[in-house]
Amino acid sequence: MRKKSTTEQSDTRGEDNSLQSKVTKFFNNSRKNPFSYKELIKKLRLVRDKEKKALKDVLEDLVRAGSLSKDKTGLYMHAGSSGGENLITGRVDFVNPRFAYVIPEGEKADNDIWISGNKMGTALDGDIVRVAVYKRSGGGNKGTKSAEGEIVEIVERKRTSFVGKIEISARHAFVVPDGRKMHVDIFVPKENINGAKSGEKVLVEITAWPSRDEKSPTGKVTEVLGIAGENETEMHAILAEFGLPYEFPQQVLKAATDIKEDITDAEIKKRRDMRGTTTFTIDPEDAKDFDDAISFKYLDNGNWEIGVHIADVSHYMQPGDILDKEAYRRATSVYLVDRCVPMLPERLSNELCSLRPNEDKLTFSAIFEIDADAKIKDEWFGRTIIHSTRRFSYEQAQEVLETQQGDLVKELTILNTLAKKMRAQRFKEGAISFETIEVKFKLDEKGKPLAVVPKIRKDAHKLIEEFMLLANKRVAEFVFNLRKGKGTSNTMVYRTHDAPNPEKLASLATFAKRFGHKVELDDEGAIAKNLNKLSDEVEGKPEQNVLQSLAIRTMSKAIYSIEPDMHFGLAFKHYSHFTSPIRRYPDVMAHRLLQHYLDGGKSADKEYYIEACEHSSIQEKLAAEAERSSIKFKQVEFMQTSIGKEFAGIVSGVTEFGMFVEIVETKCEGMVRLADLEDDYYEVDMDNYRIIGKRNKRMITLGDTVQVIVKSTNLERRTIDLELVNNKDVSREVNKDVHRDALDFSDARNNDTRKPSKPSRPSKR
């Protein structure tokens, strides 16, 4: 390594000394509060990468010198301050009005800090806060071991805009937020209602936060969404609730419109021409954006050439242009019950990039030579041009497979046979075999739900899935292996999935043992195998639902990352998202990176892709939450016509307020509240996922079959209240198709009182 010259060393020392003075001055003026490294970058307004890297060294030097102290969570504070070791930074999980948890930064979930509702200050769900931690008292929530604390500082607000229904009186207004974890209403002065009418859904921006002894913040209406309860209003409200856009800026639409459709000869010469190869698409019946196609070719050696062709979005959208910035901001398409809110304008998603039949299309492809045992004999990656000659719906492709008649019957049959072999191999290597049942709605022209039907996955779905998984896996492995043996790897956008939570696994093993099933946990490498073994053992048995539900809940969430970690659920050492660039920005990044390396480029900038991966993961989570909210809204709307009717249901979750029950017939979930069980006083046994009658000792456990009556529905809160029909009817019969995560849908609210300066009113929640 080249040694720095004397001049360079002098410059570096000068910069470090200047930064050290800046840091010292900052902490002298902020003696009471601790700060994380990331917070200090923002507070000190460090922009250059060189300064950011130097900050770590400066902080550690000051700690060694005794000027600063550093606690166990990595927070720095002035050494002369007291109590710093008891201050922890974390994110608020505001469970209900009576208590919340603060999840410490960098800490495991079992170290969450329990906060009483009267010690929350003005913190709201999702805020980053500083907590003064007390000694463990064994109190907390129903005897949990969580440490207790009090919020002393709001570090960062998660959000300042909320969606809700406005209620207007003669002199003022309140907005009642839709969010289940927003437990206070927002006061709106009459002059700031922006033309809204009482009962309408609005978007409100908080303009002033309350003092510690006040409850309601003050806000102003920034957008009127429409009449509460109407389909269009509620869908827009859901998107606004999660900060997701539902319209494109005009300049973005214009940029998309201005793109020329013609494919030049010069562009074709840069690509592998696949237009003479049999190519087709298989998609949902109502799909408009076809971002993947399959090509099939017989080879002289008896093998097959199978191409996975993906829309080349990166050809039409350049890094940093207006289309790219908008796509990055959105990061994903959002699929609500009645619509898709696309990541790209329709000019791109449904026209230029959509692999429509009988049109030449630009694609990015993964082309494989595969033998009869489904083994990869050769592979090629790069840009192509294709011409699809057939568009199948899943139903049409399935009919061809089942009847052995119709277009491309030989090709589809061979592909299906290969897909089944690849699928079997995945499970043999440790992929998780659990599957959940999803539902879809049949809607009328106004969006009103007419029926709820399950989505049934057949061979045609699984065929496409296997070849998309293959392309994603091999692209990730190809990039990773480019620098194999050189001590480092090229920057790539991976899709990673951690192994299950050990404590949740232990809980599952304990619970399974009560039903006579043993889940081995000693061998970490065999966890997936043992979970699949459990799934096979409980197939068709009464305990199937409860044990498979608990097994699913042990799983971590998949995220985007530049770290080439494994995907546990798929049992892949390396995995990327390559096959859906029309609807996922990480796939666009994967295309760009792959082409960069195919062109011989050096490893791309890590910092940019770290941030892009984090952003994409966050947006994906928000989109998923919005989708669930839209499903829940339609479920509640659908069940409005069933009030008073009796249904069979499965206990799908247990909370301190009651138990969730999923109705077998409609797959809609509601709550039976403990307060409504009049035959006894029931207590919650969270460790064993059940409720127990105090006197009669009757138990109702996760997975039990019960009879319920629909008591009431609340569209605004998206809740269904159920009433249990005779506790003695509880049985251990299980519907094997139900796999649902338990959610806390509690709608309990405090009757808050407000200062005279903010007119008070009784809470309606």
C-alpha cells in the first residue's frame, strides 16, 4: 500500500482536528442527550463520505480520551452527563392507548421496553424516541419481563400527515384518524378545514404538537379525499394513510409519452435476436403488464433451450432521469383489491415494456440449456429482442396441461415436467413447503364486493414460478461468482431471508410436543427439513392449522440487501429479484448492475445501493400493509350484509382483548371480545395461545373450530365484531386451508380531555 506523503498526512490531521473541534463543541452544547452515529451525521451536517468515515474515528478517540461516553447500544454522550447509561433510543410500537413498546435500535425484540400510556409524552406509533429506562419490576404488560421506561425525547417523527374522517362543529373541527395505532384525534381550527364537509375523509398535516399534558395535536386539512365509505374515497384514503401516491406528476407522464416506440436497427444489433424462437407469456386473465415471457427450443443433443425473458425497463429509463426518480420514489407497484397503482406510467408498464403478443419487444434474458433431469448444462445472460406469438392466461395454460390439447401442448408439458423436478429439488435442499391460501373479490362496477373466492394455485402458476425462481437465483449466483476467489464480491441487489427466530422456534417446538410432534432444533442446518417434516406429519390432523400457523410466524421477513446472504425460505445461497422490473425497482437495479458487469465494469458504489435497498424494503412493507388494509375494508364491506348470521370459524389469533376468528366460508376475520363472554371471566394465556375461564376452566385455543354470529361491522375502523355461540361448541376440528397472522385490531380508545384552548369533546372510539 502506498504511504501517504507528509503533505497528505498533514491535510488529514487538519481535517480530523477540525471535525474533532466541531464534535466537541456540539456535545458541550448538548450535554444531556445521547446520539447515535447516524444522528450525529445529520446534526453535524456532514455531507462528504470522507467526513462521515472520519467521524467514527473522532468519536472513538474522544471516548478513549474520556471526553465522551458510549453506552451498550452505541450511543455517544458528553462524559460529564449523568444517567446516560439509562437512556435508550428506539422505535415506538403503540399497541393501544394504555401502553406501548419501544424497540431499541440494534437490540433484539426480547429487549423491548414497556411504556405506560401516561408516560408516552407526545410520541406516536413509529416515532424514534429516547427512553429513560427503569429497573425491571416484573410489571409491564400482564407480567411480562420487559423493562419499563418513560419517553423523554422525540428524536424523529415517523409521519406528520394522517388520514381520517373530519367532524365539524360551529367553531372547530376534529379529524378522527383511520390508523388503529393512532390513539388521539387531531384538532383543526375552522379556518384550516380547506372546504371539507363533516363526514368526509381528509388528509391532515400536523402543524403543532401538544405539550406533555395535552392530548391532541393541531393540524390543517391538505386534501379532501371524498365521502367516507365510498370505494374511490376509501382506496385513496388507504394509499394516503401509508404515504403512497396514486397519481403521477404531469411532467412524469409527459416524459413517458415522449418516448419513441420504434426499435432501431442499431439497437437490434446490440442484442441477441430471439424473434425466431417459440415464445409465449402466461399471466392472470386481467393482467395488462406482461413483464416476463418464456421461450422454448429443441436442441440437437436432446436437451432444451429455455429462455426467461424480462421486459428491459432499463432501456427506456436512464439513471437519474425524471422517470427513474419517480420509479425510485415509489419502488414498487401497489396492488389494492380493485386496482393496481403502478410503479411506472401506463405508457411504459402497459405499452412499451409489456411483452404483448405479436410485437417485437426489448428484453433482458436468462437463457438456459436444460436436460431431462432439470439440470442446467449451460447458461447465458444479456439483452435480447423477442417476439411473443401467444398470450396464455393461467386458466388457459392449465386447460392445455390437463386436457393435453391446444397450442404448444408439447412445450407446456415439458416445461411443467421440468418445473416439478426443480420444485422437488428445492424442497429436498431445504426450501420451506408451507403455502398460504389467498383470497380475491368479485366486485361490481362500483367496487362493491359480491363474493370472496380463494386463489387456487395450479400447475400453470407453479410452472412460471419455478422458472422465475431459476432466473433470479442464477443471476445472483453469476454476479457473486464473477469475483470468486478475489476476496470480495461485486455490489449486487440481493433478496435475503434470515433463518427463523430461535425463541419463536423454541416456542413452536414446545407447543408441538403437546400434540406428540418433535421438532429438532439442535442442528441449525436441518431446521427447514424439520419444519417440512412437521408440516407432513400434521397434514389432515386436527392440530394442522395451529401448528402450521405458528410455524409461519417463526419466519423472518425477506428484505433487499447488498449482502450476499442466503434466502432461507427458498434454500438458495444467493438470490436476487430480476424478473419483475415493471413493478419492482430492485429488479431495475439488478438489470443495470448485471449489464454493468457484463460490460466489464468494476464493483458499483455500495453506499448508494445500501440506501436504495433500505428504501425499497420500506416501500415494499408499506405497499403490503396497504394491500392488507384494502382487503380488510372489502371483507368488512362484504360482511355488512351478514349481521346476525351464524358461521363456522377458526380461532386465528389471541390477544389480551379477545380472540380473532376467521370465518371458514368467507375467509373474513373478526374479533370475539373477552368482555362479551358472559358465562365466565376469561384470562389470556399468551404463552399457550389460548384463553381460559377462571371458574369453569374452559379453554379456547388457537386453531379451534367455533361457531360465531356476526355482531357488527365498522367500515371506518375496518373491523368485524363476532359473538361466540355457546362456548361448549368449541372443538378441535381444524380447517387445513387457514394460515393467518394474528393482528392486533383493538379499537379501544381513551376518552381524552383537552385543555380549554382546544375544545374538548367525548371520544367516539
